[in-house]
Amino acid sequence: MTRYILQRLALLPLLMVIYSFVIFVIIQAPPGDFLTAYVATLASSGSSISQEQIEAWRAQYGLDQPMIVQYWLWVKHLAHGNFGLSLEYQRPNAELIGEQIGLTLALALFSFFLTWAIAIPAGIYSATHPRSIGDHILTVVNYVGVATPNFMLALILMWVAFAYFDVSVTGLYSPEYADAPWSWGKFLDLMAHLWLPALVLGIAGTARLSRIMRANLLDELNKPYVVTARAKGMKEWRLVLRYPVRLAFNPLISTIGWYLPMLFSGSLIVATVMNLPNIGPLLLRALVNQDMYLAGGILLIYSFLTIVGTLLSDVLLALVDPRIRVEG
Amino acid sequence: MNAIEPLLSVRDLRVSFALDEGLVRAVDGTSFDVMPGQVLGVVGESGCGKSVTMRAILQLIDRPGRITNGEIRFRRDDGVVDLARLEPRSAAMRDIRGAEIALIPQEPMAAFSPVHTVGDQIVEAILLHSHRWQPGKRMGRSEARDITVGLFRDVGISMPEQRIDAYSWQLSGGLRQRAMIAMALSCKPRLLIADEPTTAIDVTTQAQVLALLRDLQERYNTAIIFITHDLGVIAQMASYVVVMYLGRVMEEGPVDDIFHAPKHPYTKALLRSIPSLYGQTRVALPVISGALPHPFNRPPGCPFHPRCPDAMPRCSDAVPKLMPVPPNQFASCFLHHEEVDPA
């Protein structure tokens, strides 16, 4: 097992090199570069800038070099832990990302736990009471949840909250706490704001997860080992939790891996709509303005999370399922 | 029959499944007795209701199935209880399951959870009914584990201390079935229901498992209901045989009488279809003509009459009752009596 984890970890740098190259090629792919986008922005606001100035900047940032050289410079800096400078903000990218990553992570994790805490019990209920009224209601709720785009849901909830309850639910803090230092009050304020975006982010995942849980558990409930356990004289709910739920859970564990980065990137539209200070809007802006080192840095973090997440779910799966642990 | 009270007495049991396509009467008026310490063989083709009957005894019928009629009287220390009246999930029923009536399921492969060790699952059974080992005292895990090791040794599993921590898929089919038997015996049940326990394992192992069951039965004097479609296995194991067809008992009697002097045309046809070592070679083996009727189209009257070589006009009008037929059997066939089953 340890050997297996070490093997996977040894592969990590190689994968990161491949990903970084792909990412760089893609963010380089649109015509023009940051300066063309910058000039366009300036022109639209009526001001202009001399061609010499632009050329000077282009040389300074190495934008006139061939792509492969630019890539090499980027990677060389990355290897030293230097994410480079944001062309737009003129600040270190690491700093920009660092400011957002805490809240992004908090939101993603909160949403993740909310998803599982709602989906798993709902799935178990549906499977143990198939075709009951409760199951039908949950089914309808689930299909609506899967079918509604989450930005749409965000807009509706914001409107409802604003129109009927007179509360503003954009952002993660009330205005008085926005720039305040951390305190208990600010934490409570954050919690009061966090649940709604977390719910919006998690709702489709919740619906999907509880459908999968229901289907898996229905399969497992028909397995002979359930009859064996019943014939032992076990209490029904204890039996269900101990045997079929445990087995129905295993396939879900493998989804944790891609769930984390998905929450990261999936939050882009919702975060923009709800004006949440997380990485989503930052990435969107960086891509629009061709702030390539910032965009590259963020995308690289996504890739890293994907790889680590997959490894994590493989390890978790091996821990809970002896069939994988023993053979692997 | 003799004067001893039966351990289990099933009377006019009916189980039906309300499917979208219609009502399937899987068990349709089955009656039989099991005496203490007796090995009762139940034979019949697939779909004849033998497994459903056994599930009904343990109240393990899954929805949409339901016991619609009949009694399942089980004798306990403190009197007789009608299992058909107990709620499937009641504490009273759970007290009997595993403790007084245990099940050896058909597929040892899937009958254990693959993510729990076999020992773990047997320990759980012992702890659930620990009062049967030490009345009035709580039992610890390590104690239950020691008992499990002992049980493994009893059922002939070598290296029981290691095997107890194995997962079911690490064991061979024979070992798995032995572990299953150990679990079934873990609470010293009075009645063991073995639902085709040897169907899924190879013939050599099958013989060993049968020998083991016979040996354990003699040692603990447990009554066994042995369900199979294999008449050879019945001949080796059972002392009394019940022959079922489409949810009804066709014939029952002591094993020797059933094999040597069958009364019911269905039993005769079943016995004719066994290949014999001493018979003529290169002759087509007789088969029972016709096919098993679809469960939605039960024939009226005697369920076997469309395939019966001796069918008479009245067989399609009335259902014959299960009546004594001299010398020792019971048969439900108008060839032997005139009694009609009213239901």
C-alpha cells in the first residue's frame, strides 16, 4: 500500500510538467497577448499609448520571445515556487491567489460536506422505502435539482431573499465586516452568508449523489448477504447501515477525487453572479484580459488538485474496500 | 406418524406476490411437519415454491410478496408460536431467526459481505443471541471470537485462527460453505433450513459438505429442512421427503417409500428422469412432458394435470387434497382417493 502511494507520488512531478505545458499552450492560443488586450481596454476608454512604450513592455515581460522560451521561463520560475507577477494587477500571483484561496477552500469544503450530509441520508431513505410517497417527493426534488443550472438557482434565491426577506445575500460578509479584522462576530457573519452559496454550489451534486446512492443501495439490498444478515436476526436499520450501505458507499468514494477540483472550477459562474470573493471570478478576469501567468497559475493549481484528489480517493477506496487493498 | 409433537408444523400456507402483471401464487396451500431432530427433504423443480416456503418460515419474504394464509406453528421451550402471525421486523421474530431457526443460503459466494471478514460476521451472530451461550450475561467480543474459532474447528476448517480473519472471497467454495454452516450453527438452533446448500459447489466438495451436515446433525440432533432439486442428495440426507410442484405438496412420505414405491405420478416421473448406473445405456432418458406452466397461468384443478400421463377429466376441475395413502405416504392425487381440497 505504502509502495503504491509512493509510486503514485513519484509520478506527480511528471504529470505536472505535462499539465503545465498543455495549460501554457492553451492560454497562449488566443491571438494577441496581454498588451493587445490592455491597449484595447485603454482605447475603449479613450486614452492611448505609444507603440514604443508597448514594445518596451513586451520586451520587458518577454512577450516577444517564442512561446517555448516563454514557457521555459515560466516553468523555471515555478520550480522555485515563483508564480510570477500578474500583468494586470502588477502584484505577485501567489499573493493574489493566496488572498482568495482560503475562502474558496472554505466554500468548497462546506459545500462538499453539505452535499454528502444531505445526499447520503436522502439516498438511503429512498432506497429503503422505494416507491413510497417520500421516495417520489425526493425523486422530483432531485430531478429539479439536477436540471436547474446553479447560476439560475443563485439568481432566483438572491431575488427571493432580497424581495421577500429584504436581505442581501451577495458576497460573503455584511458590509460592516467586509474589511474588519477576524473576530468571532466576523466568523458568525461568514457562516450566516456561507450556507446559501454552499447550497447553490452543492445542489446539483447533492441531487446526483443521492440518485447514485439510491441506485447503488437498491442493488445491494437485493444481494444474498442481506438475507444472511436478516436470517441472523439483526435489526433492520442496523443491518442496512452495516452491510448494504457500506457497500453502496464504495463507488461514491471514487468520485471524491474529481469532486474537489470540480467545486473549485464549477463555482466560477455562481461566484460571479453572487459576487463571491473566490478564485472563480479572478480566473475569469485573468482569462479575459489574457493575464496569462495568473490564469496559468490558477489552472495549474486546479490540475494539482485533480491529481491529488484522484490519489486521495484511490487511497480511501483501498482503505475501505479490502478487495482492493489485498489485491493491490 | 408417531406420538412426538412436531417441532414445526406448516398448515395450508399461501404466499403470493402482487406483481404488476398479476398475482403470482408462489406457495398455494402447503402443509408439512418437521419432527425434532428429523432431516426433512423438500424436492421440486425450480420455481415450485420450495425456497419461498422456507423464506416464509423465517418471515423473510420480500415485498411485494406476502403470506396470505396459513399457520407456521413452531414449538419453543415456552409453548407454540405461530410464525405466520409475527411481524417480519418484530423483536419476537428476530429472536427466533438465527437463534432457533437458522438458514444456510444457496450461494455461499454472495452470502457473506465481501468487505467484512467472515469471522466478524459470525461473531456478530453470536453476540446477537449471546444469551443462548451464557444466559443472563453479556458476552464480550473476544469470547465470541473464541467460540467462532471453536465452530470453525467443528466444521472442519483448518487453521481456524487465520481463516477467521479472511474475507469470504479469499476462501474456496467449500470453505465458504463450511463457514456458513458454522454461522448457522453458532447459536445452536433447533431447526436448520438448508436451501440448496451444495448446488453451487463442485461434486467432491459437495460430498464433504453433506457428510459434515450429516455428522453435525447427529451430534447436535438439529432438525434440518433440506431443500434441493437433486434426488440423489435427498436419498443420502433425508429420512422423510416432501415433493412439491407449483407451490403445493404432491406427495410426502418416508424416504424409502418415496423412492421405491412412489404414489403420485409427478414423483414417479421425477424418479424416472434420474440416470441410473444399472440402466440400459444409449437410451434417451425419460423427461417429464410439457413445460412448467407460467406462474400467471396456473392450470385449474390439480396443478400437474396438463403434464400428467394419468390425467383424468376431473383433474382439471378440482384440486385433490393431501391424504394418507397406504402404507406410509400422503399424496394429493385422485388416483388414490376422492377427497377434494376446498380452497
